[in-house]
Amino acid sequence: MFRVELGKSFHRWRTWLLAVVLGAVPALIVVALVLNPPPPGAGGDFISLATRNGLFAPLAALAVVQPFLLPLTAGLLSGDAIAGEASAGTLRYLLVRPVRRSAFVLGKYAAIVVLLCSAVGIIVAVGLLAGGLTFGLGEVPTLSGSTLSLGEAFLRLLGAGLYAVAGVAGLAAVGLFISSLTESGPGATVATVAVAIIGQILGALSSLEFLHPYLLNTYWLAFFELFRSPVSFDLMGQGLTVFAAYAAIFLGLALTVMSRRDVLS
Amino acid sequence: MSAALVARGLTKTYGGVAAVDGLDLSVEPGTLYGFLGPNGAGKTTTIRIMLGLIHASAGEVEVLGEPVTPGKGVAALRRVGALVEEPAFWRYLSGRKNLEYFARAAGPADDRRARLGRLDEALDVVGLGEAADKKIKAYSQGMRQRLGIARALLGAPEVLLLDEPTNGLDPQGIAEMRALLRRLADGGTTVFVSSHLLAEVEVACDVVGVLARGRLVAEGPPSNLRPAGDRLRVTVDDPVRARKVLADVEGVIVAADPAPGDDAGDLPAAPLHLTLTRPARAAAVNATLVGAGLAVSELTPEHERLEDVFLDLVGDDHVPR
């Protein structure tokens, strides 16, 4: 089911459109920096740092896509996953093949996670390429002032990418659950993106601080920590725990809904 | 040999209303079974329960001897080909790719390989060889229906469950479909085909089951579904006297004249419609009329069409409570 799902997605315009849009983000950041360079000595954020070392371009791009474009991608892929098959009628034909309902849900989720990996991979690859060609790659200054060797920096970049995938995979589990409840793919997608946006609104309200440890988006940008010296894994550790909890709970719910459901579509 | 399909006390209620109501059914292997009933009789619900798509409220179903429970892996379903309402496909893929992905979606490796190996053959059987590489978007309804049959045949199934397979087909397509199903059944495949159209079922099926309001109200070979008692059309020179004569014959009921009038005698050619039940027979009716001095110019048996039986069976008065 997983391989079929993945194979199918490469025949869809949607997949390639997403790839192009996501790949355009780091390219646009680099172009913007070339056209309008930040004043020397300006702030220590990834975007300004990118002009000093191309390796920061992919990180800057990740920071840009993480709050909205990646959740949108996760919403598109997961919201459509079950609801889209139900409304097309292909769900019933898969289930009588017979694909076990659990295999159907898990195969869908695995394919979504792989596609999210590819999405982040494209962002990182285009960022590295554009940033590296434009600004060069070299020893990487950390946010704390020390420097990292290029090899070490690549490793941490990979870690940052995987962390970003984990964060958005938690949201994709929520989307898959929503998708199991409806026959409207677009509806489930909108609902999933809404969950991400509401999470960020809640995260911005300091009076709701007691909620913040339980929100996905509280931890989404914690991969910054990898570029401090020494690296503090506290926030990222908590983040991975919360991501895993979301994934487990909402996948469990999606599996329960699917196993009890009467497939009438 | 045990039955290919079994339903025992099968019941499915939606919000207190029974769509299927204590259905008992048993289909022998190699039978072409016509599952007949008006829309809303519960045909699709029954088929969906047999395929593990819907949970039964009560009762059970077995396919090829294996109980079917939704959500559980029912290995026997691998030996079943199905068409459930409209044939549905991934619109952005070609017909061939669709079949390929359905073949690869589950099952042991050798089962998948066998299906992929039968791909071209299945497309040829339904006459889609040339259109196989077009995207589904470009398919007509009839082509989708054919592709749906090809998908159902891909696993060389022992049982075919087809819900309204002739929808969207033109008359020639319907005739081909009927021939195909007959051929498959003759080859040993159990074919369970639902329809609300009688003409399709009457001609081809070995056994017909008539479903009304979720219950089986009649079952048997199509010929046996005809009502007991023959109908006879009789034309005589003096129908008024013929009525009097026949009124005394046991087992003969003469239908009332649709428009009895004073001038009935002026229309000597108006035929009488008789219903004969035992012991009356057509030859005896003829002898009686002739014996009474009447000139019989026509005596023709009238076959009641299956359609009338069907309507009688599914009509309100005939539904067992």
C-alpha cells in the first residue's frame, strides 16, 4: 500500500507543484539577499547570516516555511489521503482488494512522511545550492559565536531538516485523523491547516502559557538550537516527545475510526 | 462442496430502519445468481456486507467458507472480484496504471505478480486494449464500466460480486456482458450479479433471488418464478354465453370484461381472458366450449412475463411481515 501510494503521488500535478513552490522559497531568499543585502553587522538571524555563509540559506528557508508552507503541505497531503479516496470511490475498491484497513491508514501515513521528507529535502538542497553558489560555503559561525567545521555543519543541517519533518509529521497525523472523518478532501485540508493556525494563535497568547507545552508549533523552530554552542537538546527533546505523542494519538484515532467505519462511499 | 456465498439472518439497520432484514441466502459454486430487486431493496447493502465494507447489525456472511468481518484481513476476498456501484478509479492515472496499482496494493507477492501478468488479458476480455493507456478522465461511462469488470477479473476470481454491472452500457455492451458472465459461470466461477432490470437477469441466470425490503421473497430458476396457473385467451362467437358455460367449470376464472356494456354482443371478436388452476386444462376448456355449441376461433396460452411476477412479488401486498 505504501509503495502504491507513493507511486500514485508522482503521477499527480499537485506533488510537482508543491515541489516547485517549496523549492522556490530558498531560491527567492537568496535572490532577495543578492538584490537587497542586509547592512553589515545586522542581526544574528539566519537570513542575514546567509550572506556570510551559504549554509544558512537552507536554514533560513526552513524557518520561513515551517510556520505556514510546511503545515499547508502536510494539510494537503494528509487531508486528502483518506477523504479523497472515499469521495473518488477508490477507497472501497482498495478495501475489497482486500487492503487491511490498518495497512491502508499506516501506508498512507508512511507515504505522507516520505513526501514531507522530500519536501524538506528539496528546500535544503535548493537552499544549499543557491546559497553555496552565491555566498560560498565555509566554516560556519554558530549563533553563540564559535565556529563549526563544514562537515559538522552539514550534519547539523541534516538534523535540522529531520527535526522539521518530525514537527510537521505530527500535524499530518492530525490531518489523517480529520481525513478519516469526512469524504471531503479539501474540507479536511482546510481543517488541518486551521489546526496549525489556531495552534500558532494560541502560542502567541501569553495568557495561555499553560497550554504552550502541549502545542506542536511551540517546538517547530527549535532546530535553531543545533546552531548554538554548546547544543542544548532540552527544547528539541521535548519537541520530539510532543510530536511523537501527537502522531501516536491521532494515528490511533484514525485507525479506530477506520476500523469501525461503514464504507458507504 | 460448500456454498460460495452464505448469508444467515443478515440484518443491517440504519437509524432503526432495516435496509437488510434477516436475509438468508446461499449460493452454490459455479452458479450465475441474479440478485433482483427494486432500488432501495437492500441489494447494495448486502453486497457491501459480503465484501467487508459494512458491519452487519446482526447475522453473518461467509465468502468461500470464510466469515467476513470488516476491518479484519479476510483472505478469501483475494479470490473475489467485485464491482460495487459505480466503478471508481484514480482519474489522473491511465486505465492500465489503475489496474496495476490495484494489483500491487496488497496481497502476497505471487498473487500480485499473477495479477500483473493477467493485465493485458483482462483488458482484452472487456475490449479496452487500445484505450488502456488513456487517462480515466477521458473515459466514457461505458469504458469505466468495462475497466471495472477488468479489475474484477484481474485476480482470476472464484467468486464475482457485481452490483449493477450493466449500468452505462449500450445494448450491445449489455449483451456482451451477459455472454461474458454466462461464460465465466460455465467455467466454474460463481457469479453473483445484482440488478433492478429484469430483462438482464431473466435470460442469463441459473437462479434468481428476488429481494424486497431487505428480505428474499422468492428464489429459484427464472422459469419457476412464473406463477402457478396458466392464462388463456379465448375468442368465441358468443362471449356472453361462453361466460355462462365457463362459470360452471372448476378451476376456471374468467376475467371481468374491462368495459361491459349493452352492446357487448355486437363485438363477437372480443376475447375472453381466463386463468386456469388445477384441474382445469386448456384442452378441457376447448372441449367444454365446443360441446356447448360455441365456435372457438382462437385459444392461445398467455405467458405472464417475469416482470409481472416481479412486480407482484415486490409489491406491498406480497411482502411477508
